[in-house]
Amino acid sequence: YEEVKYEFWCEDITYTLTAKHPKQLGWRRYRPHYSDDKDEAVIPDYNEGSTFDAVVDIKECTTQPPHHFTDKTLLSVMENIDNRIDDSELKSAVKGKGIGTDATRASIIEKLINTKYIERRKKELISTDFGKQFVASLPRQILSVERTAEWEQAFDDIQHNGGSDSGLYEETKKLVSNIINYEKSNTERKKLVNPESKSKFETVVVGKCPRCGKDIIEKKGFFGCSSYESKENTGCGFSFSATHRNGWFKGSITASQAKKLLNNENITLKAVSQDGKEYPAEWKLSDDGVYVNVVKVKAVARAIGKCPRCGKDVIEKSNSFSCSSYESKENTGCGFSIFKHDNKWNVDVTAKNAAELLKDGVTVIKQKTLNGEKATKYKIVENEVNGRKWVNLVPEG
């Protein structure tokens, strides 16, 4: 391979480019249709100190969250922990060692489940609220994989190079003392509550009661004012469920999310539509003086352009980009609408595409085919059928 590395400087930021091109195809000459974009790049011709205008293409896409660990993938990470370290020297210190041994790694995972730090849902391993709180409560200095690698490096030095074990001992003792002194001075650490514990003294305070000013504490299945604990039942009665009784949102509200709600902040939870589909939505607290509920915040429609028929805003809806006048209950709007999916051409129209159609009259939509990706210019035309106007997407030319 021929390989050239470049560094470009723009707005105080350095960008890197590695261009690689095969000089000898080897076995690949027997597969003429084989293609690898990383290896087939043409070596660009840039000179040191030269300047040029960059062409930037912004791609609109949706990211996917990382997959949860399974027993198999977590065991692999524990065995090959060096893959999580960037420093080459520290990397070599733990290479081939990992966390635990072949005989103990599976039992470590089971212990985490038994102590309620994680739970197994089908094949996935999910961290519990207690587990998240525990990790959040730990000092940052002892959480890093690099710290483990540094100690392994010190052990190797003692074993093979005559390093000082007393030096490691004193250094470790100093580290532990510093961490303890820091933690003692940190008064904001919240007390952890094991879900198996029933002790009335172990409570998590998530905020102040909006009605009476006392602590709001986490209880089993809900968050409530501590004044409600009195035997005479003279508390203010402020409480809200951690799960939605009517099934309007999925999952449970965590302590950190409850704290945000009490601070008049919105939180994001999965909502469930009437047809059973899930989607992310904003939620807030609502207190009518008697009942406290977690209610969905009405989404504010974002205008992506002006309606060519009546001049009002075109807004994004679940299945289309439609004129805001169409919202009237009397259905007196102009009826302008661009569907997000065009069945005739089997293409998806994004908000960016719709904005370009409204502004410029044309847009480029990329479509995956058996031979790769095809880019086609589309425009919108209006047809009238039985006195009703329809908006259609058609290829240009």
C-alpha cells in the first residue's frame, strides 16, 4: 500500500486525513468487483502550506444507542480490557490478563446481579438505579481502567525488574488517604439505598416539597413528601408515581429525573401512541392542589417553510409536512401536505428535503439500491382530482 497522512488546520482545529491506495492488488486482482472505500481512496495531491476551500456535506441521520452488554460481550470486554486503554504502555501491562480469570469472570457477573447492581433481561445485562447510584458515588480516581493497568505495570516491575514494593505500598496508601479526605469534605454525596433494604433510616432525598417545603423522598413505586410519614396522616399529601398508571409512558422515573421534575425541569421518557408505537417525549409535573401527575408537554411545532398555497407555516407532523392551517377542527385549512414516505417512488422525505422543496422547488433524495446508492432530484407538482388538490413528488427531468 501507498499511504500518505495529512494535517489540515481550520479555525484553530486540526483535522487529519490518512489516504491509502493499494500498489499491489495481490489476491484482490482475482475479485475485480471487490471494493473497500478505505483502501480504494485516491491519494489526494496537497502541498505543505497550501490553502483551499473545503466542501462540507452535512448528512442528516439518526444515531442508534450502544447495545446493552450480554454475558458473552461483557465476558469478552473483561478478558480483553486492554482494548479500552489508549496508552500503549499501559495497554501492554494488562494485555492477556484482563479483569478476573477465566474461572472467576462469570461468577463476578452473577455477584453483580445478586447484589442488585445489574439485572438480566432476557439476554441483556441492564444496570439498575442502585447500580448507577453506586457508580456515581465512587471517587473518579478508582473507576478508571488505566488505574488498574498502572498497578499491573507496578507489579510487573517488582516481579521482573527489582522494583520497590514499599514504594508501591506508600504510593497506594497516599492515594487512599487523599481520596478519603476528599470524600469526607464532600457533603453533597447522597446516601445510597439498596433496593433490598427495608431500613426506614435509609432514604434518598430528591428535592423539596413545593407545597410545604419538607424533603421529597423516594419510596417504593413513588416519590412523596416526608410529612406524609406521620401516624396522624397530617402530611400535605404531595406525591407522584414513578410509573404511569395509564401506561402513557414506558419505564420508571429515576431519582435524578424526579429531582429535575421538582426543579420545574422537563424530562424525556418514552411515550406510547394510540397505535402502540413508542417515541421520545418531554414530561413535566402538574399539581392541581389535590392530585400530582406527570403529564406530557405539548410539542411545539417547528416551522420548516412557508405554504405555497396560503403562506402560513408548514410544520412537521408524524407522517407528513403539512400547512399549519390544516389544524383547525372545522377542516378549513388549505390542505397542503407533503408525505414523509412516497409510496410511488419508495423514497423517504426528510425535514431537510421538505425545506428545500418549499424554498428552492427541488431537492436531492438518496435511495439505496442493489448496486449501491442512487441520488435523484425531485420536485413537487400539484394535481386536482374531483375538485381536491393533491401534492405529488416527481423526479425532475
